[in-house]
Amino acid sequence: MYTNRVLIVGSTGTGKSSIIKYLLESKNIDSSSIEVSSSAIGCTFESSTYDYIVRKGDIDEQIILIDTIGLNETNDGKVSGSKALTKLCDFIYDNKEGFSLIIFVMKKGRITNESRNTYDIFVNMIIDGKIPVILAITSCEDDEPLDTWSNNRDNIIALEKNGFKYKDIICCSFAMSNNKRLDDIYADIRAKSISCIDDAIIKYKIPPQHLYTSHSGMLLLIKKAWNSCCRFLGADNIKFNINEKLKNMLLTLGLDEKSADILITEYGFF
């Protein structure tokens, strides 16, 4: 059986857990253990996994959903910066086998610093741009049609200016209401949203790409991610110091930057 690992990334409160909850429910899998929050101080900090089976022709494929830590919780005082850094390292250690696809979740509206920093840490730094990304834009329940946001040229330009690269944009909503008549409308939107995300997973997933293949590669990735997270948290005093003089010498000798970083890490010059 083929295994596909789908990483769900985004700032806390953007709808990561809702996507997982409704994906599981669409497969008739119990999702009662998944806590959903609409607040800026979210529920998600630990990285959790959930899975289901899809049939593709005569072959069963396993889809594993990985719900990432909410790094922006540190800004709200719920989680300490040191714990965020520790959990980020745990995440790298536990996910050596890598991922097949990234679903990056953002709320409709302007692109926030939290979303930009989270994208940079997970997509650019940890994943190193090796894995396809789809953007899930939530809170689109007031838009008709649902994909209005993604068809706005200004929004596309803003994504480009902020360095977002992606295969597709899925506009969606997981809004709920205590008013039954209104929630019936929302239920249709939730179902359409999950159907689009489900189709995108099947369309864009690739065989899992390893995050690293050696102990030195793991150390390098942890150190680079740690330093990026330190910038995000404003904790430059606990960053790893890179031997820039040695690195520049290696670059002058013709090594590419990634090879120079690996060589420095291998011989302990951090």
C-alpha cells in the first residue's frame, strides 16, 4: 500500500484543525478528538497525525495528515519561545521520511507577518521548496462564487510579493452557526470546501520527499530552522553562530551554499 504524507501548515486559528476534522468526517472517520479553535490563541501546538485510506484503481493508498505546531502561539503567551523551539526540533526529528504535499492555510484578507514567517520556516527552510504546496484560503463563506479571492489579481500579486509559491489555491470555509437555516447553507459550503481540498490532495501529491538522509543533514536542518525561528521569536541571543569566514572561503572555492553548510556542520564548525 502506498503512503502519502500531507503536511497541514499555517498560523494558529486559520483553520488547520477544521480541514483535518472535516476531511476525516468525509471518510466516515471519527474526528471528535480534534479540538477546533477560531481564536488567535489556538489549540494546536503538538504535531499530531491522522490517517485514512483512499482507493485508486485496484490500489489502496494511505493518506496521513500531519497537523503542525502553532508557532504564533508564542506571541500570545500561551507557549514559551523555548518550548516552541524544542517542539520544532522534535518535529524535524520525527518526520525524517518527509512529505508528499503541503497544505498551507491562511485566512482571507491581508497576508500577516505570522503567515509569512510560518511559510518561510516550514516551506522555505524545513521543506526547502522540494514539495508541492497548495494554499487553502479560509473564511470565504461570504464570497459568491467561493473562489472570488483567488480570482482577484491584487491578491495574486500580494502572494508573489511575499514569496508564496504554490500549485493551486483552494478558497474554502468551515463556518458554523447556531441558526439551523444559516448552518444548512454553511454545511453545503463546508462540503464543497472539503471536496475541493480532497481532490487537490489526490491531484498534487508526490512520493514523500525525505527531509534529510544523514545525521549531519538532520543537524544542519535543525540549526537552520532554529535560527529562523529565533528571528521570528526575537530571540537572537540563542541562535547558533555560523562560521561565516569559513563558509565564504568554501563558497569562493566553488561550493554551493547548501554543500558549504553541510560541510561546516559535518566537521562541527557551528
